[in-house]
Amino acid sequence: MTIATRELERVVREIADEMSARPDRGEVAGYIPELARVDRNAFGLVVVDDAGNVAAAGDCDVPFSIQSISKVFTLTLALGKAGDRLWQRVGREPSGSPFNSIVQLEYERGRPRNPFINAGAIAVTDLILSGHQPRELLGEIVRFMQFLSDDDSIGIDEAVAASEQRSGFRNAALANYMKSFGMLENPIDYTLGVYFHHCAIAMSCRQLAMAGRFLAHLGRHPTTGLSVVQPERARRINAVMLMCGHYDGSGEFAYRVGLPAKSGVGGGILAIAPGKASIAVWSPGLDANGNSYLGRVALEALTKRMGWSVFGA
Ligand code: DON
């Protein structure tokens, strides 16, 4: 083991210890009943570096609901299917609005601002659904996650999917509204069903950090050497994550952490240090924008100590 690897392991353990001692943890997501039951004190952190070394601490092998982090992977699949035509369906500008906002959709005639707000992710799901049965597409999405993570045990938490399906009135409103502008091709129930299920994929920090490796390494899957996406596409997905990955908290996140990253209301964050590492953190308590509170604090500490911000030291 190199000195640099030992140093990384020390920093990761140190941050996990610091986080477990903090009383300020945010609040778990209440609007999806199944997520409201998750232990607010859980914390996990995993870093996979460019040489494939894994530094892990805390609840790093406990699966949690990846929620909106799944949108990075559906965006990747959609770009593979439609290429730049995707951008006719959805923009790539920060929204400055909450993740489930409906107001912007009216001004912009049903074309969501970016692929990470709920409306945008529903439009992306609709695009990849065309030509498939919902179950077939879900299988494809799960297999993609398994391939990226080198782990066949990844699956969907059906209880979380059912919980959101019963309570997802806001997403149903967004989908209906887009449909009224002719922006969705498939039956709303099908599109929303797939969307709720891909948000309900359960993964641990270890599995998630492994899944993000291709974004840190010019689009390559490091274990097989296969190209997941072209380097230019990996760079662009990272750019959208940096600008839009934390909704109306994206500016603050860039200011404090300085890495492309995507959050989910399950309390996870996937962050990419291009050329250096793929990082996953999990702490279920959220801030006012619906992003993991301690997850952000931990990433701020990590990028500072490792000198990993894309904006320099
Ligand atoms: O559609 C929803 O509201 C959830 N399935 C996902 C939202 C989410 O994760 C927002 N991220 N912080």
C-alpha cells in the first residue's frame, strides 16, 4: 500500500469519526413515508481512487435509497440512446428552484430546465422508455448499475417504490403538465412507474462509488477497460452535475465542495473528482434544499484535506 493510499484511508476514517460526533444532522425526507423511517444517525463514506484503491468508513456497506442520484445514470443511458437530441426535450441550465417545482414548467412550455430536477428526470425516463416495456427498461437500468459497480446484488427496494407511487402526487402533477404540452410520449403511469422504481434502487456507498468510476476516468469502466461513454460525454455529464446536481443548493455546494456531484433525498451524494476519485457519502438528514446535510459537510472536509476541488486549493 502506498503512502498516498494510507493517507487517504486516514482522512476518510477521520472524517467519518468527526461526522458521527456531530449533533447537527438535518431532517430525514418526510414526504416519502418509507424514507421517513431511516435512521438519521447512519453515516457512510467511500472513496475509490484512480488506482482502484478503496477507502471506506462508517456504514459503507448498508444499502440506502439512491433516489435522485439515479438520474445521473438515466441521463447517461438517454444520451447513449438519443445523443444530443436529448437536449430538445430538456435543458441544461441550473433551475434555481426546488427539485419538485412546477412554476418554471409553465414559463418554459413544458421543457424542464435540466435533467436532474424531477420534471427533467421524468422527461428523460420517458425518452428511454419509448420502444420498451417498463419492466424491460427497469431491468436494463438495474443491469447497468450492476455492471458499473461490478456487483450483481444491486436491486430495487419495492417498498420504497410502492411508497412513492402512493404518495407521489407532485410528480404526477409534473408529468400531467408536461403531457399537456406534448412533451411525454408514453402513458403517464408507465413513465412515472419507471421513474419511481429507478429512484428506489438501493445501493451502499461502496457500490455507488464504484458505479461513479467511469465519470472520474474519461468515460471508462476501469475494471473491464470498456468505454461506457466517450470522454467528451463524461466531461459534459460532470458539468451538468456541477451546475444542477444540488438544485437550488448547487451554488453553495460548488462554493463549499467544488466537485461535480448529485444528491438524493435518501441522503446520498455521489461526487466526482475528475482524474482522481469517485466518492459516495450517505447521511439521511437533509438540509432545507433536500440535500444531505452532513454529506455536504463531509465532502467539504474531504476536498479541502485532499486538495481535490476542481477550482484549485
Ligand atoms: O421524485 C422524487 O421526489 C424523489 N423520487 C427523488 C427526489 C430527490 O431525490 C431529490 N434530491 N435531493
